[in-house]
Amino acid sequence: MHTTYLLLGSNLGNRDTLLEQALQALHALGTITAVSTRKETEPWGFTIPVPPFLNQALCLETQLGPEELLDHCLEIEKKLGRVRPGQEPPAKVGQTYVSRLIDIDILLYDNLTMDSQRLTLPHPQLEDRDFTRDLLEEILPKSLSLQDFFTK
């Protein structure tokens, strides 16, 4: 079994319902052993005003490999109505980030460090996002610190 930490986020639609639906769908991928509180956060990385996000972190024990887990997370997002922009670069869209019904980010996967075309672990913005670190620290075992994942 692998220990993974995920971040859920939504800034469109019924955010609470979408986070709950994502949690329910993630149960099919393994065992959810911890869930943080939900926290409303200001949008991060946007170049235009957008509604605030509702975020929640969770710990998932799974047998899936990291990219297999990513595939399942992307499929859950799609089933919950997330539409990703086309293949053109964000500059053509006019902003770096876009609002979304649901976002599922893989923050940590065991103690794995990887950087493929599809997935970077730990999540590349983890150290920059206070709200993500706060939610993650709520559910990390007392024996672990976020620094354990960055001091390699």
C-alpha cells in the first residue's frame, strides 16, 4: 500500500457538494484515512478576479502507482464536470489558471520524488501555498513534518 496526500479544490458551483462527491469517488481508489477541515481560500496564481476556492486535504492509502492514481483523479474530475482548457498554452487563454468545478492535486506519494511530463512529486507549488501546507499539516501523522518531504 502507498500513502498519498491529495488536495481537493473548487471555486465554481456548489463547492461543498463537489468536494463531497470527489471524496466519495476517491473511496473507490483505496482507503481514506484522514480528512482535513474545509477552508475557503483566496485564488492563488490567477491574473484576473475569480471566486474564492474551498479546499480540503486528505490521506489516501492506495495500491495504485503514482501515474495510475493521476489518471483516476483526472477521470473523477471529468465525471464531476471539470472541463480543461484546450491544448493551447495558457498565455493564449489569457491567464495562468482557470476557475474549476473540481481540482484534485496529488501533493505527496509515499516519500517519492519524481518529475515526469505528467506528474511532479512532491507537488511543485506545495512549498509556496500556505493554505495547502496548513491543510496538509492538519492530517499528517505527528511523527512526520512537511520538511521530511523536502530535505532529500
